[in-house]
Amino acid sequence: MKPPVPHRRWALAAATVLALVVGGLTIPVTRAAEAAPVGAGSYTTTPVGALPTGCGQMSSNPRQFATANAPAGAVPTNDWWSSLLWKRTDCSFSEPLHAHPTSYDTFTDGLGFSANSTPAISGTATGVGEYHYPYVQDIRVGVAGLAASQVKVDGWTDWTVSPYWSDGARTLRATIGHGLPFAYFQATGGDAVIGTSGTSEVWSNSGATIGFRVNGHDYVAYAPSGASWTVSGGRISSTLAGRGYFSVALLPPTASASERADLAATYGRYAHAHVTGTRVSYAYDPSTNGLSTTYAFTTTAREGSAAQTVVSLYPHQWKSLSGSTPITPTYPSARGRMKVLTGISQFRTAMTFQGVLPELPAVGDGSGADLATLTGQLTAVRGNPMDQRGNDTYWTGKGLGRAARIAEIADLVNDTTTRDSALNAIRSTLTDWFTASSGKTSKVFYYDANWGTLIGYPASYGSDQELNDHHFHYGYYIAAAATLAKFDPSWAASSRYGGMVDLLIRDANNYRRDDTRFPYLRDFDIYAGHDWASGHGSFGSGNNQESSSEGMNFANALIQWGQVTGDSAVRDAGIFLYTTQAAAIQEYWFDVSDQNFPAAFGHSTVGMVWGDGGAYATWFSGEPEMIQGINLLPVTGGHLYLGANPAYVRTNYAELVRNNGGPPTVWQDILWQFQALGDPDAALANLRANPGYTPEEGESRAHTFHWIRNLAALGTVDTSVSANHPLSAVFSRNGARTYVASNPTASPITVTFSNGTRLTVGAGRTATTGAYTWSGGNASGGVPPTSTPTTAPPTTAPPTTAPPTTAPPTTAPPTTPPPSSGSPTRYLLAGGGLGNAGSATTATVAAANGNHDGTPTNAQVFTATGLNLTYSGAQTAFDLFLDAGTAVGNGTQVRVSYDLTGNGSWDRTETWRYFATDPVTGYEHYTQSAGLASATGTLGTLSNGTVRVEVWSAIGNNPTTLGIGNQSVLRLPYS
């Protein structure tokens, strides 16, 4: 095993190094091209790879679409409203913003509203399917004559944003947010105008208030006192009595006109108390394992004295509401019914943190044949505990996660040799990544001050150019660091590498508001209660997240790291993220109470949550094992929330078997470990009956056997009892409870459970109490120590979007292209040629039906021969027009090959990262900004040369349309 990479402290000659002190941690602020030391570690401030991209100058100026009023510090990303600030393809306006209970969209003349309550459901109840509440406009609110060329962002708070329009003569500023029935406006230069889609029914127009119905949805507009509203066809307007402010509210559906009128009057009391700020605060009480969260609203009275407002709550909030009583009726939404509170300035939720463990305890058959099986499996992985697939941030993280599981279970069974091998692998890997040496461009972190982010290179799945998935990737690093810190606390000290771990935490979900280098809680949507994966969120369906369980891996990592290092701020932030998101996952990914998914959807789980719905699908596969499994991995002691409802576990697993047409055939270990949280005996039987299964890339046979074997002894998770210690859990089997607690400190502790049970835990140990009933026999495990792994598809893919266009007609069958020469700009042509622009047509890129990342399969091929061109020193550029329609999880890939002399040998081959298409009809643009996945050979002058373009589906179970003729273009680096 390679020893740790030696630390090299940088001597920054002739350079001034400033120091920023944040929360007691000194972080150097360096000039460009310097390595910034953090304890014994360092990161680079010199770009080493691809950077975030967007419209215009966004790669260097993410504030291009922010006004001077926007808050200072790092700009937020990965939010529900991110497409307002981070524009990807439409450089003027946003994609739909799904705030709930209202969705919004931005246009040249103002803000559109959608209260769509009718889900669009596609697919089947046993295959890939999805539901959406797509944006369907009811009204558009603006200023008479407004014709802004773009919308900017004038401000944001924890869950609100303020879009801003100006055309030089007129301005409009709106404030919208999660849970707000109101949208608040300030206008100059003209009358306030509300345009309705179709015929509106005005049911009340009295003074400054007008109530009207559009498409079955009731709205009320509130002008300043003394003003009035004028109705002319589908146009409602007001001079606002020259005072320039107003608000528009969506009312919840009501059963009668009198209820509607009462609601309009109730809302009217708070219509001019404009919400100008939102803020979350949380407190964890270790004595009760309770988490109290406060959601506070700041208002500014435009008139009158009201300081309160009206809000609506998501299911994960109202089910844990403390001290407030909602009114009726409720709002429908993509997340289920939203309940309403009126006349409040804040509300609180109270939840119980059920605890996490570094790993399940070793209690089953501790001296028999099963221990011998486990010992053999540990020995088999000792020489390569990480066994990682690739060297980018995601796959390095997966390898670190695998090694951490091995270290934990080896320690539990006193296999110190395997434990130390795994710890050495973690130590050397993290130390390498946490050291930025001269000229180092790989296995290094780079801080980009423009975007306020720490990017690891090699990056993957858009973690660089789109800031996707940082919580997914970095959670593995932090969790592995927490395991290492238990056994090597000196390595984890802030004077050595602990500061670098803290930087990863702050990048993905900065827990300190006073640290403006990173946005506060970047990946976590505070009000929605869960993470978002896409940095830019530019989709018609809003933002999205696939692997909620990898998000929970990050939250658990913070708890483990904070507890082992004594950092209660990090630990408590982790508990807030973990407890809140665990509740959200039960509601929005699993719908355990069967209340939130549309009745006709037909699934008991989704693989992806979107801003406007959910999908039984993934970005990379249509296989039920992966659709359901992506929200189960990695399996760790921090994922016991998955077993909080054992009956639902059995329901979820039964759906998998039904949709798959039988038991799982891939990712079996992940799915059996999940099954063990609901039916451990059945899971153990499945494991024993299938000795030849292929482990998932982040798993090992040793960990899978340990997990299932011990759950067969412990039983299922018992959430009726909690403890006053965060590293704890309770299990129940046949009415007998087992109490578990882990102590990473150097002194014994006593843990008290909520029913009075006390458990003494030795220093550095995991302890249990209770009776065990071992079942499943005394077999030797039946699992061979080695097998040939298969390659799994990626967990996420870099999503993008583009404005829709009309698809052209289909293409004719390809023929052999003729020789050509001349221009370096080449269009992809019908018949397989590369030449001058032709007539618009299409080619069909066949579905992948598997993972073909990097390997052309059933490709569309386009070729130019006889080329005589001089190399310019630039790089290949291309713009491919792609449309996967409403298909979810497709990814198209391109390879460009150069035969410089036409002798039949490829001198240069470039394989570009695949492009994940969105599930919205309309062309998207796949360009070279996706980045190179691999390249061989070098470019040079083309002398009677040949260029070939291959386009194929890397992932996905549906075909994709490729626009050709005068659309998709290749720009050769030649003159």
C-alpha cells in the first residue's frame, strides 16, 4: 500500500497571503496561480480543468444576471429558482420556477402564474413512468408597456427570490417563494396589468380588491387603498393610485362562494405586509434527541400595520408542526396537499432524530461458521479495499466509501490487519487529494472565487461545469475521513487535514452564514426539505434529484465527522439536514402514507423528484433495480432511516420484483440489504441462495454479508425509542429490543434511551444490550471470495436544457459519403456525409438499452474524405441538435476521429462526455462544453485526410432525434 503523500508547504515567494478567519478556522485567501495551504493540506487557486459555463460571460461572471442590490458573497446554486440567475440556453429569461403552491415563469412583459392541479402521467405502472404538474399559464402580471430584454435577480433569502425587469422606462420587481400564496410586486412607469389566459370570471370587484377565476383557479389582486381595478376582456389593470405596489394571491380550492369570499378577506388582512425576508434556524437537543426548526418571515408593511403573513406548508412540515393550527382548505401541489397558516411571522416543526451508527454491530453468530465466512471475505479485500472504477471525484468517493465500510466491520470483528489496510488506503487517497502541489492538475481541489465553489478534478457528471452533485461526491470523502479520524485523530486535526474536510463540507452545504466564500446550504432546499442535484436547475420541470440516499450519505457524514472531531456545529448541521431530509424522502420519494403521488401514477416510489413531479426513472437506466436502488445506496449505518417503516420496505421490494418480472438480477446486494430492513430472514435467504452475484461498485461481499447477517439477529429498526446520544439505534425482533450505541471518544460514556434503558459504551467501541435470536442457520455463507465485477452506470449525469423547436421530417437511409474538401465547417448530412448545409431533416439515434458510455454502439456515422486543411492549433467544436422527447434518462455521446493522411489509420480520436437530454420535447444543444472524456493521438495537417463523427446513445432506453442537414454542425480546428 502506498504511504501517505508527503506534505509540501508552499513557499509563496513575492506573494502576499492574506488570512480569513471564519469560525476559528484560518483560511488563506491567495492570489491567482497560488496554492492555498489549509493546515497540512492545500487547494489550488489556479484553474486546472473545465469551469462553470452559461450564457455570455457567466463562466467568469456569475453575477451577470444579478442587479447591484443582490446580496454580496457567493451566489446560490442548486436551488428551485436557479435558472433565473444561472441561465443556460435562454440568455434572457428563466425556465419555469416551481415554488408551490404556484409555479411561475418569466417573460418580456412580466411574471406568469400557473396553478396547475391536473397531473400529466406517462408510462406504465410496471415500467418507466412519471408524473408532472407542468406549467400551464393562468395569468401574467406586469406593467403596461413593459418590454424588458431580460430578467435579472434583485435579491434572495432562504426560500424567496426577487426577479426584476426594466426596459428603461418601466420597472417591475416581484418577490416569490416556496409556500407563499402571495406574489408581491413593486412597479414604476405604468399601470399594473394582469392578463388572463382565456376568459376570466370576476367574482368580486370592490375598491382595491378584485377576485377572479381563470382555468378553474381563484386569484385575488390587492391594490393600495384608494385604488381600483378595471376589467377589459382578458385584461385587468390598476393605476395603483400612483403608489406602485400590489400583491396577487392564489386561493386554495373552495367548495362555496362564501368560503372563497371569507378566504379573500382573510388573506386581505396581510396583502400589504410584503414578505421581504425568510430565514431558517434549528436547534438540536442531545438530551432528548429532538430537533426544533423555526421558519421565520420578515415583512415590510407597504401600508397599514400588519406584520404577519399567510404561508402554506409541505407534508413533511405540517406533519411535524408544533404550536400552530392550519386552516382549511388546502392547496394541491406536486408534493401533495399543502396546509395553510394565516397571521403568522414564523412556524416551528419538532422532529426526533433517531440516531445513526458508524456501522451495524457484530452480534450474529460471532464465533461460528458465519464469522469464518466474514473473516475470509475481509481477507479477500485486504489487498484492494477501495477497488474503485475511476479516478474522478465520484468514483474515488465510491472507493473511499467501500474502504470505510471494510474498516468499520473489520474493527468490529477484531481483524486489525484488514482494518489498517483500509485505513491506509483512505489516508493515502485523502492526503493526495488534499495536497495541491506545483503543476498538479489531477486529484486536486480548486477554489473558484467567482462562483464561490471548490471543484475537484478530475470532475464527473457535471460537477465542474454545472456544479452538479457536490454533496453526492464529497459526502463519501467526509464519511471516510470520519472513519479515519476515529483511528488517527492527529490526521483529522485542523492543523493537518481537518481543514480540508471542512472546506468540502462548506462547499456542498455551508453551515455558517458568516462564511461568504460559499453560499449558505448550497445543495439543500431549506423549505422543500431536501437537496437538489443540478447546479443550474434549467429544466421545464424545474430542478431535480435522483439519489436521495447519497444526499443522506452527506448528511450522515457531517454527523459522524462532527461527533468524532468534537465539532458540534458540523454535527448539528448534519442532524438538521439528516432529520429534515429523512422526513422529506418518506413523503416525496417513497410516499409511505400513499397520500402524495397522483392516484393514477401506479408506483410506490420514484427514482427522481422534479420540481413539478416525480419519475419512476433514472438518468442512466430503465431497470427497476437501478430506479429503486439509486435511492438506497450506499448502505451504511447512517441509512437506517430507510428502515423506519418496515412494512413500506416490504412494499417497495415487492414492487421491484413485480416490475422486474422476478427477483433482482443487478445491484442484488444493495436491494437485499434494503430488504433486510423490512424482512431480514428473507434477505439472508436470498443472499445464501445466490452465491454468484456481482457486487455493486461501492460494495463488498464482506459488508453485504455483515449487514444482512446482523440484521437477521437484530430485527428491524424500532423508532419508538431514541437516545440522548447521536450515534445510537434501537432494533426489535419478536418483541425483544436491542439497544446500540457507538463511542468514538477516548473515554467511556453512558447512553440513556427514552424508555430509561442505560448502556455503558467503552472508549472507541460499539456496545449493545438485549437478547439476540439468530436465524438463518449456521451455513458457511456460500459466497465466493472473488468474482468478476460488471460496470455500473453513473449515478447522475450533467443535465441541461434548451428552448424547444419544431422537429424536422425524418431522414432517408444512409449511403456512402462522397469525397470532399474545403471548409472546416461541416454539417451532419442525410446519407452520412459531412459537408455544406443541406435541407433540414433528422436521423434517429437508437436507444442504448444498456450502458455504452465511451463505446460507440448502433451509432449514426458521418464521414468526410479527401480533406486538405491546415491545422490551426484550436480544438474540435460541435453543436448537435438533440431531442429525446419526454424520455427520461437518455444520454447521447459523440466521438470525432481524424485520419490525417487517409491511410485508414486514426491518428486522433476524441470521445466527448455524453450529454444527458431532458424529458421535455424540443431540441437541446450538445456542444464541446460537455468536455472530453478521453483522447488519443495528436492533431496535424489534413492531407487527403478523413474525419468521422459517430453519434450514439450512451445510456437510456429510448431513441433520440438528431437534427441534421442544416442543423448539427462540426467545426474542425483547421483553416
